[in-house]
Amino acid sequence: MINQLRADFYRQTHTFGHYLLLILVILFSVITVYSKNVGGIMVSAPADFLGRLANMQWTLLSGTRGLTISSSVLMYAFISIFVMVIGYEFSQQTYKNTLVSGISRSGFIIAKFVTMLLDIFIQVIAFYLAGILTGIALGRKIGTSWGNLFSTTLLTAVIVTFFIGVVFSMAIVILMLTSSLIGSAIFIVAFPMLISILSMITKWNWLKYIDFFSVTVKISLKEITVNQFQPYIWTSFAILAVCFGLALTIIKRKEL
Amino acid sequence: MTTTILTVDHVSKHFGHFQALNDVTFSINRGDIYGLIGENGAGKTTLMRLITHLSPLADGKITLLGESATHYQQALKHVGAVIETPAAFKKLTVRQNLKLTAIQHGIQDKHLIDQTIDFVGLSAKQKTKASHLSLGQRQRLGLALALLPQPDFLILDEPINGLDPSGIVAFRKLLKQLNQERNTTILISSHILTELYQVSTKFGFIHHGKFIKEVTKETLDKENESGILLGVSDVKLAAQLLDNDNIGSFTVLNDHQILIHNFSIDTAKLNQTLVTNGVAVTNITRQEGSLEQYYTNLLQHQGGNQQ
């Protein structure tokens, strides 16, 4: 599995799309921080905060929070990571080479998932770093201590990565089930919107546990405590476990 | 050292109501170049996909390099395969594709990549993206990817498809070289039977999902000499009559077939002699001695048996 991870990273270092994505993510971050325009797709967006944020004096910390609110948009950009890491394997049928090389089915799925997580994490870190550097370049104040700024940024980056990973794990199941890269991509696009629409129509409270980006924003704004965060994290781990089990079962029974 | 590389034991495969493979049993020994012959949809690719675990095995047992269950994945590490179309990352160059495969297999020896590229004749194209290769070059790249880990067993599904005549000759040389120099056992399927005949040491015939016959090249050559192939009800009596008639040299192939090596005999008179003496003649055909002819005869015989 380690060899598969190394192979995936080798491939990505030679894929132009990854560098293009990195440039786009950095550009998005710079524009967001420069223009103070934020927005995203979530069930319970703190609307009052968005209004205040747009009018307030931006610091590096508020810039980071603004980027967090916009981070749901990143997921759409990161569909390209999904396509490059696992989609190409299926569309170009190279998974046959990979699986015949003796790697187990579980090793294959875990390797792909870990690769995607690391890719996303690198891009998210670049997203926040670009925002902080833009703030510094614009002469903005820190708004907190450097230690707090970096710990908040790091924590938020981990959470954003994790939640995007959860959505991608569901998309992997769709891919295994349908062999359709387009179907998986549509799922990634539709999922946050579907949750938002469902929430508006049904007012089901439990939907908040799978409205990953609202949670991220709330954590970033310190609107929920660590204890309150626990049900969200356990729900996500449960989804991950179910998705992994499903993907493994499907790939073992699938005609590849 | 295992002398039997692969054992397929009573393997069947269904796709819904369609039976792709029906109780297939055969084995491949180390050093064989095993030609798998069958029509489109006969079950060749399904069989190869089962061997490589790209298709889940439901009925029967497959033993690969002595492993059949828990360590099958380990055994697969010693297998190279090109199933259906050769797959490579299109945006990567030939060398990058090989480097990627080297990393996947934990291969440290950097010279092995150069040697493999050289071996398949892609040195001049090593910096070319896979998407820019011709079909023949893509076949070579597929082969290179399969060969890089220096497998003990190579599985090639229709590797000659789309190759031009010079490409076919080069590919044939390559397979023979692999088999002779590296003692690589090869399972190969192809529609181009003349090519398959030139490289294979053993043949397995598959028809409508059933494994109908296996012959070594020596046996095939013996059974498949050119001449007049005579199908008779009583081979012993027919042989006596042929002797009495001074028909020339002939070979009794099996319980129902005799091959007369003299093309110039009067087949009408021969037929009359045999029938008059109580030997039913099922067929008199001209056998040219090719694998195609052998295959056609086999299918006709199979069709006769099925009726």
C-alpha cells in the first residue's frame, strides 16, 4: 500500500492539473482576502456574521475566518483531485495494472483515499497561507497572537480536509457502484446543495451533522465547543466506515 | 520450484443467465507458451480476468504459483498481464509510466526501466506521452509495464491486435526471447492463429465456454499434417482396406480419423471402396496442415458432437 501511495504521488507530481489547481486555489484565496467577499454553501450560515465581516476592519484572523466560510467552494475545485487520483484509474482502466500488481482491494481503496486526503490538505494549507500572506501584503493587523492564528488555521485546515474527505468517500462508493466518474462528480456538486435544500424544506435538525461546512465555520468562529463538536465528528467517522465497507464490498464483487 | 504455474480446476462463470465458462479445467507448466484459442465470446478473456482476479471467482478453483486462496494476491505479484486493451496513463511519458510501475512494485533497480524500454523497442519513444503512441507502440508499452517486475508468468489477451506486419514479427521475437532467456511462462490468446502457432508450445481450445481440447505443438503437428483427412466409422477396417489398395503412407490419427499423405488419390474411388466394404465415411477433406484448419476441423467435429 505504501508503494501505491508513493506511485500516486509520483504521478501527481507529473500531472499538470495539480499545479493548475494549486494556482487557482491560491488566486481564489488572494481575491477573497483582497476583496473581502466571502460565501459558501451551508445549511446554517451565520448571515449576521457575513454582513459584519464584510464591513469590519479585516485582520489576518478575520481573513482566515472569511476563507473558512468560502471553503465549501473549494470542494467543487477539488473534484479535479477526485478525478486525477481515482477517476483516471477507472476512465483509463489503469486500475487493472494496479490490481494485477498484487495490491489488495482494501489497500487500493485506502491508498486512493489517503492520497486524496493529503492532496486536499496541501491545497487547503496553500489556500490559508496565501490568504495570510495577502493580508500581510495589504498591511493588515494580525488580530490575535501568531500562535493562535496558526493553530486556528491548522485546525481549520484539518477539519476542512476531513469533511471534504467524508464527501469524497461517499463519491468513491458512487464510483464503485456505477463506474461513472460523471455520476460521482455530480454527487460531489449536489451533496452540499441537497443538504441545504432539504434542510430548508424539512427543517430536520439532524441534517446539521452532515452539513460539514457549516460546522467548519462554527468551529472557526468558536461558536461550538469541543464537546458540542463530538457528535459531528462521530457522525463523520461513521459515514467514513460505512463508505469504506461499502466500497470494499462492491470492488470485491465487481467485474473490473 | 513449482513446475505447474497455473491450475484451473472446474471453473465456471455466469453473467446472469449467460454461461461464459462451463467447467473449465486445464493447467500450464513452467516454461510453456500456452496459446488459448477460441472465437469471440468463447470465454478467453473471462478466463484471463478470473486468473488475475479482475473478475470474482464463484465456481471452481484457480491455483496460481501454488497459491489458491489467502496468498493469491502475493502470487499475483509474480504475474504480468495485459488484459483486453493495454492501459497506461495517457498524460505520462513511456518512461514515466514505467517509473510509476517500478514504484508500485518497489523496484529499486533504475537500469531495469532502461532495459525494459530497450527490450520492447521503445527507446526512441521513451519521452513520448502514452497518448501520442501508435496502437502498436501502446501494445509494446503495455507489455513493458507487464514485464518490468520480471514476472514468472505473463498473461496476454489479444496482444497482436492492431499490430502491423513488422510489429507482429517483432512481437513474436520478443515473446520467444522472453520465454527462452527469462524462462517466462506465457498464456496468450489471439485471433491470428498463424502467429499463435509460431510462438506457442501448447494450445488450449475453448468453445462456447467449454474447454474442448489441449494439444502440444508436437501432437498438433502430428495430427495436423497435410493430406487427405478421412473420417470413418471403423478405423481398423479402413486401415486394412487402404493397405490392400496400396494407397501409400497414411497415419491413423484417432478412433475416427485417418490422414492419407498422398494428395493425388482418387477420393471418389476410395469412398466407394470403403463404403462397399462396410465402412461408413463421415467426411473426406483436404487438410492443409495449418492451425486454422485444425481449429476449423475441431469446431466441425465439436458441432457434429453437439448435434
